[in-house]
Amino acid sequence: MLRRGARASVFIAERRVAAATLTQRRGGTQGNKAKWTLSLINTKIMEGGSTTYVTFEGVSENPNIVEEEHKVLSYWKSIDAFNTSNKLAKDKKAFIFYDGPPFATGLPHYGHLLAGIIKDCVTRYNYQCGFSVERKFGWDCHGLPIEYEIEKENNINKKEDILKMGIDVYNEKCRSIVLKYSNEWVKTVERIGRWIDFKNDYKTMDTTFMESVWWVFSELYKRNYVYKSFKVMPYSCKCNTPISNFELNLNYKDTPDPSIIVSFVLLSDFPAVQEDYQVEEAKQLLGEKFSLLYNEKREDCTEGESATKCVSSPMHSEILAWTTTPWTLPSNLALCVNENFTYLRIYHVKSNRVVIVGECRLEWVMKELKWNVEDLQLLNRFKGKYLKGLRYKPLFSYFYDKHNFKERAYKILADDFVTDDAGTGIVHCAPTYGEDDFRVCKNNGVIDPEKSIFIDPIDANGYFTSEVEMVQNLFIKEADNVIKKYLKNENRLLSNNTIVHSYPFCWRSDTPLIYRAIPAWFIRVSNSTKELVKNNNTTYWIPYHIKEKKFHNWISDAKDWCISRNRYWGTPIPIWADEKMESVVCVESISHLEELSGVKNISDLHRHFIDHIEIDNPKGKDYPKLKRIPEVFDCWFESGSMPYAKVHYPFDVEKENFDKIFPADFIAEGLDQTRGWFYTLLVISTLLFDKAPFKNLICNGLVLASDGKKMSKRLKNYPDPMYILEKYGADSLRLYLINSVAVRAENLKFQEKGVNEVVKSFILPFYHSFRFFSQEVTRYECFKKKHFLYEEKWVYRNDNIMDKWIFSCVQQLTKLVHAEMKAYKLYNVLPKLLQFIENLTNWYIRLNRDRMRGTLGEENCLQSLCTTYRTLHLFTVLMAPFTPFITEYIYQQLRKVGKATVATAQEDSAMSDNGMTDQSVHFLMLPQVDENYAIDYEIIELIEKMKAVILLGRVLRERRKVASKKPLKKITVLHPTKDYFAKFNQIMHYIKEELNVLHVECSNDTSCIDFTAVPNYKTLGNKLGANLKTIQGKIKNMDSNSVKQYQLEGKITLDGVTLEGDDILIQMKPTFQDKNTDIISNESVTVLIDFTSDQQLENMANARELCNHIQKMRKNLSLNQNSPVKMHVYIADEVLRNNMLSEMDYIRKCLRRELNVLPSQGDYEGLSGKMHDEEIVLAGCPVRLVFAQV
């Protein structure tokens, strides 16, 4: 490490290069030669010896934020920052955090970054609150995401392709790509500043992890939560496997499908039914069509004949059913009606057909069939119960003679699942491909899955088998058109349209799912919904409504969980059984399997390592050996087992120690995990231990493209995360995301300009607040020829109101940060942090520049510098969990002047706890509210009043188009209460200075103001309840005097109700305005400004403008306050010259050095050592400004 002197020499060289570069860019004119000379002069003063005392070097005016972040990353690496932090916290109380495992088969996107940033902020915060926080990354390694990638790479389209390749080869290919993008993940996660352990990560494919999953399952099996059943499940033809009911909701899309109406011919004679027409009900349903359809005397009937008699109808009626899945029609075994619905039997004249349809669906059916009501004749109106049991002719004869279906099937059933919001009121049932179809057909004896009495002419890939010859070897969606063509030829297809509807797609292969009856293994969850709700009630969620509504509703109606997958790359389900499932053994561990099988040294639990292992039948040696069932676990079962499997519980961790790390104190993921990881964690934990697996949870929303659409790599509708990180920096992206609606579980439309806005509104102001401090410290050090070191006495023994205010603000902020972070409300923290930086930069620093520069004496200078240091230091540490890069940069600078930091190589390399703790802002504990310095709420309120007055004054200047540089005569502050102006004298000079006015007057005369009252619904809603409507009218009708009285007394009674404090909001509106005076009000105060001008004000304005010109010249020439340069001005106009001489005290104070006024043109022309000569115009007169060498 360089000593101070050595660093100073480097700094001098850098300054010379920078100055030379700047001059070369500006060109080679005579004027530019002067600038070159001035730049070197600027450097010489540093070489004169004062550089020894310069602490802050190279604090650039235009920082490269991204470059500085990379330097911080390098610094963290050099001190092994994350591991060092863990060592420092090893003996502290643990804060338990679970990190949900992502798949590494794709690059991290903004959703991953958002969740990761939230986790990082919370874990960093808790570390800096004195906890030991283990942060281990995890990887989801099994399941469809991995397998799908391999199948794309190897052109695998069917199950047979995998078997031909060999499960062993297939699984090893899967293993080889599990961490395909892990390096990119590590790079991105580290780049966003997230501290997490990748070296000791957990992987769901690790043998230890898989063995714990076996243990979890075996425990559930022992407790009778596991069963095998034949159920209709969402099924992915592309992946050849069922998926769970909660996975079903992960990927719905609007998609076109066929919309057809098919007729089934009744074989039974239609029964004689006689019911009342219920005319009023029919009128309401059919509207204007009623009079035509229900007219018993039709024109085509002879006098005296009823409609029924005159109809020349076919022998058998046709019942109409609607479907969007024509491919299921060959498997039709029943029709279903609702026995409580009203149905119509109608004759259509033009087609000469008698059809049956639900009355509530008649209008839709007519529209689909393009039938006119004039062509219809009503034959019967009756309840659905009369259709029950009638038989019909099957559309296809493939299964007529199978399983005695000619007797068991092809009849009309009744059930309440038939609704009136779609279709014809009659549902076609293919029990293998619909959950309700399956239930109704099973309950009515049409099928008997236990005896294999059902039909399923589809193979695992979704292709028709030879059982349906017409569409043999066709994919189900390809078969739609063939089937429709056949039905049309058979005169059974009455309508052939298309519908666009929301339909579930496989979340991995992105292909349409089907519903299919399939044998599978289930966890019995439906019997434990009360326990799930009870345990969920012990958890704390942000946002709360996600827990109370979305998640609560989901778990209250939880279905049994299908945990088996007919796949290959996954944790095998540890069940060994005979073919008839009469003898079943559940294996709970590797040692258990070795014991049962006699096979030793089992080191891998994947299918190709254990599928060949057989175990003895418990019934005896005469019975066939048991083989493992072919299914593997749903990967959600693995991730839901993560709390146990990541530590290899119960094999490597005893129950007593496990209880110390379970449940988690905190987890966080996206909103989609309410039906994913959050759900599976809770289910497994509830069934195993009857407790929630986590205490606190943050649920974030989705990050969408700027147009509100899903981010798409194909469409390239969003900027690459690394592009954003390398353009704006990680801190900016972090603040943008965690200060967005996404932290409230709402969807965020990602806007690049939003990240840029964070740079401008926070990152740069924070940086420049430190830069200003460093400049003033350098000024002090050069003047005093000694180092500046922070001393607490200048903060605590200090009566300056602005110092007290900013320190009270940082104390108040500290209190708020702890309160909100303990409540996991990140969205409440960031706005306050941003508000504080506004107070620091635009109020405290702006109003205390003269004090820091020593204008008011050394004591004032040290008080303001030490207060600024203390404030910056506290704020930097508070901000560290949120913006780890800029806080590290500023901390490393601030520690140079801190009481515990002396820049020596020995101390910087010290490895004692103190030395280590000092190395990074992220090793420090967060500040607590200082008990020695009470928050002064009166001063905070007083400064808020001052800010309100100044802001209103600025608005008036802008409204009158009067520049802030022009002095004004007087400002009057108006408020009806005398107490409002208590201690106003302490802030008068700040108001004068900021608004550039000569006098500030306070007045209680509010006759020029109209006061109005507005109800504060936020407080009155709970307070008044049903009376709010009455009282709000009374409040709005209060006259100006009553409102003024309320403001004075703080209390009023209206209709017997006492209102006080913030119950009523007061608005003030000025009632006059004239040429020289302007007035403005906000909700608390009124400001009146006299814009009348005179010669004194004009002189002051000209003097200020002159100083501004000189200051700009200094900046353009890279001069500082200590540059050895004399400043001269020649003003030819005598009146203007005398006016400027009268303002010389102000000019001297502003420039902090002498400005020599040349009395004549001869003096100007004879001036020697000119370095820069520039003419300006002041008050319409030419003025020469000259800089000369000393």
C-alpha cells in the first residue's frame, strides 16, 4: 500500500496528464496555451508541500460508476470479503435463510435478479444486525427442464427413442448439462453484488440430497399419506408424463381449437312427458324469439292440429353435444345432462331433424348452426331427468363389443358438472380424457378402472394406437380433421367452427396439455387442508393479501398431489413391488436398500444405477422378487424437501441440531411460487412436522417487457441484464427493482429509463455529497496544513440548528429502517432513503457550504465537516444492504478520516477481529438510534417549515420569471397561529439566503387567505364508520373562519362528533394578486413576495452576476480556491464601476479572495502577466475580466 506522500506524487502525475489531455482536446490557440499554463499552476500549489496533507485524492467530478463497481468487486475478491464476513459472524446467533433452487439450463433473467436482490438485501441487513447468516446457493437438477434440453439436442421425439438410446446414456447426457449455464449464473449473481456461497452449494442430483428425499417419502408412506390410483391428470404428450395440479396453472395461453356440435341418435323412443311450459320463464330466456317458437298454432299446421301431430319427424331424436376435442370422440362412452335443467325437443323444418338441446343454450346453438327461429317447431319442453337412462347409437363402433360396453355404455347420465355457460347443455363423456367424465362414468358403472374396464387408444406420446384404425399412428391434434371429415360424411357434424380460449400448456415443453386417466402415485393432501391453513396462519407474508387470499384459497381446496413422473432423470421413487402390487416395500435410505438387496457400496441413486436391483419378497422365497416401480419423483417434491435434503437430514444432522435451522426465518421468490415452491414446502413440512417451514416470506411480482408483455428471447423485447449492469451499474438496477411495484407482488413493466433515473436521482447525488465533503476537507487540510480527522465532540457539542436537524434526520431514518426491515417492507425503506439523500444534498450541504469552507470560522467549519462525516458514515452503513457498491466506495474513502482508521500498511493488513471488521462497510454492524442524542422533532418540524417557505418562494420566482440571482426586497410568511413562528428566527437567514431576499417578515394576518376544510378519509374511515357520509358533508361546508379556528385550536365538534388533529385537512388559497406582489399557499403556510425593484437591488444583482462569471471562468480553467492567480476587472462605465465598488464586501465574500478593480483603460492595457483575458456584458456594459500570474 502507498504511503500518503507516495500517493500524492501519483496524484500529481495524474493531474498533469489530465490537464494536458484536457488542453489537447480544446485545441492549440493562444488562449489554450494560457489554460495549459493554468493547469500546471494548479498542480504546483499541490507540489509546494500541502499535498502531504491531502486525504482525498482523485475524487472525480464525473465518476465512472460501472468502473468503480468493478474495482469494488476486485477489492472484495482481494480480501475474500464474503468468507471473511462469515468468519466474523461464526459465533453469532443464526438467521436461517432458504434459497429456492433454480434450473441452470437457461440464463438468469430479471425475475431471478429481482428475487436475488430482495434476498441479498434482507440477508445483508440481518448480517449487519449481528446475526450469522448462512447463504448457500442451490440448483434444481432433475426433471423436465433438463430432459427437454437433451431431447432437443438429440432429436428425441418419443419414449421409444429414449429406450433405444438407453436410460444410462440418456441420464448421463442429462447430468452433463445440468450446470450448463452455471458460470453465467455465478458471473451475473456476483455482478449484482449478491453475496452467496456457490462453492458449498446444494444440488438436487447429489446422492446425499436424493437420500434425504427418500427419507421424506418413506416418512409420508409410513403415515399412510402415499397411495397409488388411476386418475385423470394433466398430461404432457411431449414429455410423456402427468404433471401436478399446481403445475397446470403455470402456463395458460390463449389458443385456437375446434368448436364443433355433433349429433347422437337416440335409440330409445322419446318418453311421453307433460310439463307446464312456465311461459314467463321462457319469455325471459328467449326474448323476441318466444312468440315464434312457442306458438302452438303454426302456419304449416292445419286447423285444429297441434304442433306435435303436424310434424313429419324422423323416428328417432338426435341429442346435440359440443366439444373442442374431436380426437376424444372415438373414446366416447356416455352423454351427460343436468337433471335440473330444462331441455327442448325441437323440429328443424329445413334439415328435417328433431334435436334435443338445453333451453338455456338454445340461442347459442342456433347461432352456431345458423338456424332461424322461424324454421323451428317446439315439440316438448321438459327437465333433464327425463333423459337419464336413454340409450344412443355410438359415433364409432371400435369399442362397442369390448368390456360389454354395449350394455354398460352409450347411455345418458346426469350430473351437476353440466353447466349453463357453455355448449349445448349436453356433455360428451370420454372418461379417460376428462376428470368429471371419469368420475361420472365410474360412479355409474360405465367403467371400472380397478378391473381395467376402460379404453385409452392413445400411446405415451399422444399418437393413436391400432385400436382406432381410422386415425392409427396420427397425433391426436392431427386426427381432429380426419374425425371431423368422417362425422360430416355420416351426417353427424352439425357445426364446425373455431374457438380461441385459455388453455394450459406444458410449462417446460410449451406444448398443449391433455387430461388423461393414468396410474400414478399421490400424496394425500386433501385430508390435511385444515392443518395447512393453520400452519400458514403462523407465517408472515409480504404482501399480506397474497397469504390471506391467493395462497389461503389455494391450500383451503388443496387436491391430492401427484408426485410420480413417468420419466428418467430424477430421484427414483423408492418403492419395490411385485407386478400385482400385492407386496410393496418402501425403502428409506441407501443402507436400507443395501440391507434388503444384499448389494453393497451403492453410491448413486439414479435409475440406471438401481433399477436392476431386486429385493426379496416379504412373503417368502417362493414368491417373485420385488422390482422398483419405474416412476421418478416430481422435481417439485425434491425442491419442497430442500430444508432436509440440503443438510442430509436425518443422516448427517441430528434432530436437536436440525431444530436450530428449521424452520427458516426468511424465504423469498416470485408470485408464481404460491402454487410451486411455497406450496410444496408447506405441504411436506405440515405432513412431516405439523409446522410451517418458514416464518417470513417476501413474494415479488413478475418483471415484464416495457409494453407489458412477457419478456421473450425470441422477440428481443427487453434489454439484456448484463447490458444494463454494465451501462448503469448494479446499484442502480438494485434500487430500481426493489423500489418498484414488483416488491408488492405486482407486475413491473421494465423501463431502462427507470434505471437511468435512479442514477440521476440517487447514485450521483449520493456520490457528489461525498465529493463535496472531500473537497471541503481538502480545502481545510491545505489551509491548516494538517490532516482532518473526525472528532465526535464537534457533533455532540454543537448548537447549530442545521447540524442538529441533519443528525436528527439520520437518527430518524435509522429508526425507520430497522422498523420497516424487521417487518420485511422493503418498499417503505427505499423512499425514505431517497428522501434523506434529498435532505442531505439539496438542503443540508447547500445551506452549509460557507460554514464548511471556513467563512464563519474554524469551529463552525469543523462542526459542519464532522457532522457531514458522521451523517455520511451513518447513511453509508444504512444503505450498504441495498447499494453494496457505492457504499463500499464511499466507506473506503471515509475511513481515511475516521477516528479508527489511520492509513498505514500494517493496520490495513491486520487480521485481528478489529482489523478485519474495519476492512469493509459490509462487515460493520448497522447503526442503532444514538441514545446520547435524542431525535429533536421540534427542529425537524421547524426545518420542514423552512423548506416549505423556500419551495413556495421558488415557485413564485418561477411564476414571475424572476431569476434566483436577482435580490428581492421582502418576503412575508403568513399563518394564523402565533405558535407557528416560534423559533423562526433560527431559520430566517437561511430563507433570506436561499430566496435571495433582504427581509423576511412573519405575520398572523391571514385576511388575504381563504381557508377550506377537506375530510381526511384515512383517519375518519375507521373513526366514523357509517357516520362518515354525514360528517364529511359538514366538514366540506365549514366556512373560512371555522376552519381558521380549527387550525388555531386543533379541535372541533360537528353533530356531536369531536374531530381533532389530522381528521381535517386544511387548504389555503390566496384571494388577491397585484402587479408588484405575488402570493401562494400550500396546505400549511402562505408566502407573499414583494417584487418591487430599486437601485440597491440592481447593484446586488449585478454583483452576483459578476461573481458567477468569474466562478465559471475558474471552473473552465480548472482553477481551485488556492490557485496562485490574481483576478482583475476593468469596467469602463463609471456608474457601473462605482456600483460594483459599493458591493465589494459581497464580492470578496463570494469569491473568497480579492478582486482588483482597475480604475482606467491604461491600467488594464499595462497589466503584466496576463494569463486569461475575457470580455463579458454586465448591465448592458462591456466588462473585461483578467486572470494574471502572481
